[in-house]
Amino acid sequence: MYRTHTCGELRISNAGQSVTLAGWVQRVRKMGGMTFIDLRDRYGITQLVADENESKEVKAQVEKLGREYVIQASGVVTERQSKNPKIETGDIEIRLSDIRILNASAVPPFTIEDESDGGEDLRARYRYLDLRRGPLKKALLHRHKMAWEVRNYLSSIGFLEIETPYLIKSTPEGARDFVVPSRMNPGQFYALPQSPQTFKQLLMVAGYDKYFQIVRCFRDEDLRADRQPEFTQIDCEMSFVERDDVLDTFEGLIKSLFKNVLGKEFGEPFPRMSYADAMEYYGSDKPDIRFGMKINDVTAKVQGKNFSVFDSAEYAGAICVPGCAGYTRKQIDELTEWVKRPQVGAKGLIWIRNAKEGIKSSIDKFFTPEELSALAQGMGALPGDLILIMAGGKKKTRTALGALRLEMGNRLGLRKNDVFAPLWVCDFPLLEWDDETGRFYAMHHPFTAPKPEDMDKFFSDKKEDLEQVNANAYDFVLNGTEVGGGSIRIHDAKVQERMFQVLGLTREDADYKFGFIINAFKFGAPPHGGIAFGFDRFCALFDGQETIRDYIAFPKNNNGRDVMLDAPSYIEKEQMDELFIKSTAPAASTAPAASAEEGKN
Ligand code: ASP
């Protein structure tokens, strides 16, 4: 037997017991005649101690130890002289009676401790060493708990976990597909699924009325920070449901996660907000409702005072920032620069200081103090608040105000990551017009049903009518991050065909790409709907973190590379030929030909 206990297990109550542990040497310290060894495994760290009275063999082995050596150590559990309250085994140590080196280790390229001295890239290259560190272990444990709880909860209410294939047909859902060449079908390609969307709908046609899957999805998107080309979803679908059935079911799931993973009870139903309200009051389709500071439409109130910025604008909106009337000129100038950054894109910022000593603003020339006070009061401003106004096109200005609101929330510490504000956002527009390509795109995906009351408009040929069609779609938003999204689906072949037509697909195109699902709908498709949650992000947010990479054992970097494997990489010419592939990349290259020995086995 390699071990009797783990390195996280022994306590003062074990004092006097003879035990054997196995693990990695985190640190060796010599003090006088004593040698202390921190022995680590997945469960914790236990201190081993050897003193001068140790046998020759033990001494000789201890002398050889280096960082990350794998050892087996036996001895008696003893109460420590100087206890370490920071670790759970900190009251005891093991007095060594025997030690065996199971494997030596090269010197690790960075320190394997909670606070490492290794840079991000170096740690990524040696991910298996990074994974030995405490914070990453904690993150993966947390992920496991979340996955376990999801499976447990959904199974308990009758959902079946069913796997769907990874080699499928390319049916782009918004992003680009990763494709896989087929050797046996020259010139043809599989695609990796962006989500199991069509399969889960086919499972509904097949009668499996409650499906879920914790599943990998692949999207070849231009990478933004903290996006992974492959990521995991909790993918779900149900039959014979309307929107509220879906929301209630998955609110149950989320509440059970809050309760069983975080110990937080949510008695109240999660708030539900329309997309229109989210845009109007928060300038975003994923509002962070941990704090107020809502956007006020002040267009009518500020126009007609001969101030051209307002008078010429389609829209003027304002937020009231609590307690910031004391902002200095310099601070306001800096904020103005902040909103002018291309990411925010505002032209400028108008301010009103609702100070206790009196009201002051950058538009004093055009407004009397009474008018300013009325404006401030209309927004519910209290003495000491700062009002920030922007004007311009409605959509852009609201979005910019939304960004400013979040920034002020950050600056005022109103976005605490241990406070959770869940929210459902509903009633999204079904379609988005793109001027560049002159066509509509599905805002969610082409399988989302229009709201029943908008069906006439959906079959109208007028662009204005189609623009007004709402989707029976919903997003789950947590602390300003979209964590899940879904919809009630189209289950009528005619409506589905109309959808493809609206999206500019010819009948042949639709048949080539989606014939299988249109066909399936002709064989008794039940009404159905579902949702998918971004599992990696869900795990990070639940743990109060923003980066998802720590919650994925082997993630890609920001350029979509696995720096540990050094992938993607060139493949050998023979492999390319076999797949009927020729590269047209500018620096077209293939992997060095395998040497005779390694090539054949
Ligand atoms: N397949 C959708 C997505 O990945 C989710 C859904 O509609 O259920 O966004």
C-alpha cells in the first residue's frame, strides 16, 4: 500500500498513529539539526520532520530530496511545537521513520505555491505543474461540484443526459465552424458543433421530452479576451413547454446550484425584464442589477434651451451617480476622456453637480439653477449626487451610458463579486438587419420561434414589419454577464421554411443545409423549447472570478493556441495528401517528415 492517509487528512486526533503518506516535495527547510519537508498532494500539505537522531538511511534519502520529488514517507503523527493555523494539518507533523524516493523531478520552472513566481505563458506551457497549485485545484474542484450538482438536479426532475455527435454537418449558427476533412469522402468536411442545437430538437421529435448534456462546443470566432474556441455548455431542451415552464425549470436548477454549491438561498423569483427595458434603463441587453443608477431619458426635458448639442440630438440620457458631486474638474475631465475612448465612443459628457452648497453644471449658460434642480429632482437625485448626461443617436448613446454606468459602478465598489443578482431578459427582437449585406440575421438562431402574436408580421413582406417581430427568446444574466440563452423553437415546417426565406436562403440552400430538420418537422414535432448555459463562465462567476481559464484544465491562450502542446501545428505532407488537402497559406509548410524510427510502429 502506497499510503494510509492523504496529505490533507491528519489532525491532532491522529497523534501517536503510525502512518504512511505519498506525494510531492513542495519545500525542504533545514534548521539546525532538523529538516522540515512540506509534502503535498491533491488534498493538502503535511509537514514531515527528520532530526539528528534519524537513521543513516533516512538521512541519506532526505539529503537527496529536491522540489517536486515524488516520495513515500512513514512515521508517527506528533503534535507540532509551532503550529500553522493557515493549513488544516497545521497542528501536527510526521516524525520520519522511513522515506523512499518514488521518482526524482527536474527543477520546476516556477514555484509551485499558491502565489507562484511564474509568468502566465510559462505556467501555461507547464500546465500540469500549474495544476498542482492550490488556486487551480480549488477551481477544478468547484467545477466538479457544479457539474455534479447540475447532473444531480436535472436527473432528479426527469432529465436524461444524452450525447450527441461531434462530427456533424456544417450549419453555421452565427460563428464560423471548425471543420474536419473526411479522408473517406474526398473533398468533403465534417464540422464540429457550435452547439448541439439541431440534435436536441431532433431528440424532441424523437420523444425524449427532457434532455440535457454537459457538452463541448466549438466556435471559430475572432478571439476576444477570455473566450475559448472550445468551451462547455449545459445544454437543455424540453417538449410541451411554454416560455415560463422553461424559465421556472431552470430557475430551479440555478437556485439549487446557489444553495448546494454556495450555501445561498434565493426565496424570491428571479426578476424578469424585457429586452426593450434593459436597453432603455441599462443601455445593455445584459444589465448588471447589483446596483441602480438607471438611465433616464431626459430628451424632452433638455431640448429647446438653445443648446445645440441637445437640440440637434435624437436622444439625451442621464445617470445619477450617488455621492460624487465632489468630483474635481480633473476627475470629470478624466471621465470625459474615458467616454471618448473608441470602446465607448461618446462625443462628450455633460455634468451637473447637485452639491449641498448649490447646483453647478457645464451647461450653466443655457439652464437656470431652478431648471437644473428640477432636472435633478426629476431623476431622484439627492444632495451630493453627480448627474452625467450624454446626447446623440439613441442606440449609441444608450450603449455609451450603459458603459459609463458600469464604470461608475466599478469605481464606487458597487459590483461586489460575492453579491449575486440573477436576471431573466426576455422578448428579444427576432431579427437584426445588417446594412452591409442588406439582409436579416437571426438575433438568437434560426430555430427560435417568433412570438405567436407577431406571426402575421413574420409572414409579411415588409422590412418594417419584420423588424418589429419579437422572438420567444430569453437570456439568463448574472451580474451583468450573459450566462445562458434559449428560446421556444419553431416546430412547424412551414414556419421554419419561412425563417430560412427571411434569412435570405434559397430553397435549395435551405434544403442542402437544413433539409434534415425541415423533414423531421413533418413527422410530428412537438412544441418545444430550451436553453444552454455557458458552463465555464458559470463556474467562474459562481466562484466570484472573472477569468474562465482557471476553470478549464487545459485551456487555450488568447490567440487560441495550446502553448503546452504547441497546437495548432503543421501536419505532414502525407497526411495532407491522404485528406486531399493543399495549403494555400502564405508560408505554406508541413511538419518535418517523421524519421524512420518514430514513423512506424
Ligand atoms: N444553442 C443555443 C446556443 O448555443 C442555446 C439554445 O438556444 O438552447 O446559444
